[in-house]
Amino acid sequence: MKTRTTPGILLGLLAFFLMMNLGLAQTSENFYTITGVVKDAGNKRPIAFASVFIDQAEVGTVTNSDGAFTLKIDKSLSASNFTISHLGYSTARFSISTYLREERHEFLLEPLAVLLQEVVITPSDARALVEQAIARIATNYPDYSSRLTGFYRETIKQRRDYISISEAVVEVDQIPYTHRSGTDRVKVIQGRKSGDVKRMDTLVVKLQGGPHVSMLIDIVKNPNILLDKEYLNYYTYELVDMVKIEDATNYVVEFKPRVNLPYPLYYGKLYISTEKLGITQAEFSLDISDKDKAVQNFVMRKPSRLRFTPTRTNYLVTYIEIDGKYHVNYVRNELEFFADWRARIFRTSYAIMSEMAVTGRRPDGEGRFPIRETFRPSNILADMVPVYFDEDFWGAYNVIEPDESIESAIQKFNSRLER
């Protein structure tokens, strides 16, 4: 019997409760900065989670939920262009020199319709399509070790207010996709967090696992979440659409549970390229219709009188094609829940989000991180990094623009503490 990855591990376990050297990156004289917002050329709506990158240097970031981004480009790369891409839009390339002015630029992407006559074969058996994609993992994904640089953020909101924000630049010791005997190792390079929230509420929520857990969302690397052949019998599959991602046509395969098991399953969509049969994106959620099943997968520790009720989960992983291979690009985890005390009337809503963008990658010739230097599954990022907010904190590192200004969120947070 295979060991199952419990669905809750995909977000990290929650803990309810009643040190590092900050070597900053190089100065701004050594890199260019481009700031902008990506929008639909037709309706001018922001495009969330679009990829923004330098092709030849494998450097980049993603837009936030408002379509905003900041891209930092090392001058030593001698790059002349950068690229923006997103599902359902034509990939666009822009000249770096045109957008170096210190202002937020607007970048428009053209919607891209898929002409079905372009597709020679439309599979009638969606499950067979998924099986073919699984069979081609060894061909479509890196068979060598890589050293990834990434930016990780986790936030916790109580109702509409932020009560915790933690961020870190990390490096990932990524093993080949063909290896199943080891795991990727994550090392925190530099991090910061918002102030202490313990004075704000009697209930403190913390997220365990952090960036280590984010790497588990790479479902191709970790097939025991969704792509293990044994699990295919647990789901029904249906081909529901065809879309363009980075100008390549993709099948959209929808899946949902077909059996009732002692633990919850998932429902969602897989995006599979028509040409290479590579999985290029996955969007999925945990089936939380049975609350009792779901609860045991999320909570590590809580007071006995506290009730935890999950109301929504969502997971996203995207891949980017580089030199004929698909590489993990961006992952995002979301959980919403209610917490209330037994024998009391009121209850409080919480929303937890963690995301990680791979901002750089290179073949790894340096060897693996020592275990003692890695971020463990039991670690809590907010307990490991200092309270430190400064405009130039990240230096030349590429990060994800926050949905709300970090400084604004902290100012609101601190004003509540002073009341």
C-alpha cells in the first residue's frame, strides 16, 4: 500500500496557540527595475498570476492578484527584452530600455482564441490523455538537478484585516523529476515578517511547513497527490476546453471524485499541451463537503474547545517551458475557515494564503544543502525571521508584488494594536 500524501499538507498544518543573518543583495546600481501592471487589451482588466521573465537568463516573477509586478534585471545579463505570458493570451515581448522610467507602466496582452481546426486529434478518452501525460514526465521535465531561487510569501487575515505577513527569498535544491527516492530541499536566504500579533487576539494562527510545503504543490514531482496511476481510478475525467498557454494549444481536462474514501479527494482541472502532452498547469481544490474528513488534514494543534470549519481551499501550480523542458514556475495555496469556541455564539473567519514564484534557476553543480541548513516540514517561517520592513530590504532579489502595500498593511495592523 502506497503512503498517501494527506491533502492538508498541501497548505501546511495550522497551529493554534493561547535568528537569522540578513545579508542584503547588491545595490540598485547593479540592476534595472521595471514596474508595471498587466491588463487585458480588450476590457483593460488586470491579469493575475501572469509570468514576467527574461528568456535567456531564466529570471522572472509573476503578477499579483491586481496584475502588478516589479522585475529586477541584473545589468551583467546584458538582456534586451523581457516576456509576459498568461493562459489564454498571446505571449508578448517588450524592450527593457523602453520601460526603465521610474513609473508604473501598463502592459496589454491580447486575448487568444483557439481554432479547433488547428488540432489534429481531439481525444475522446480524457483519462487516456492523462495517462499519456504521466507516461511522458521523464521526457518533458528536467532529468537533472537544479538550484532554484524563489520568493515566498504567506499571509493570514482575520476577517478583512491582515494579522500576519511573512516573506522570504529561498533557494531550492531540486532533484530530477525522474527520481522518486528523495525530496527537494529548501533553504531560507533572507526573510522578514510583520509585528507580533499575540496582543491582538487571544487566538493566534500559525502556518507550519512554509516554502517546503509549497514545493509539494509541484504535482508532477509529487504524483502521490494527483498523478499516481493508482489514484486514477478514484476520479472521472472529461475534456472540457482547449486554451492557449505561451502560444501553445492545451487540452483542459476536468476531474472530480468518483468514489467515497476515508479521506477527502480533489476536484479541478489539468492543462496538457497538445504537442508534447506535458502538464503545463493545474488548478484544484480539496473536496470539503465532509467537514469531519477535511478537518483532520489541516490542524496540527488547537484548544479542545475550539471548532475549526474549512469553507474553501484552492491550489494552483504553473509550469514554464525552457529549452524544451517544463519547469515549475509558480504555486499558490489558499484556505478559508471559521474558528469558534464551543458554547459561544460568535465565530471568526480566517483566510490563509501562501505563494511562491521561482525567480531564477540554474543547473546545480554545487551539491545538496546540508540537512541542518534546510527549512523543515515542522518549521514555522514567522518564528524564524525578524520584524524588519524597509523599502530596500530585498535589494536585487525578484519578489512578488503584494496585493496590498506591505507598508500599508503593517500601518493598519500597528494602528489596531495601539487602540
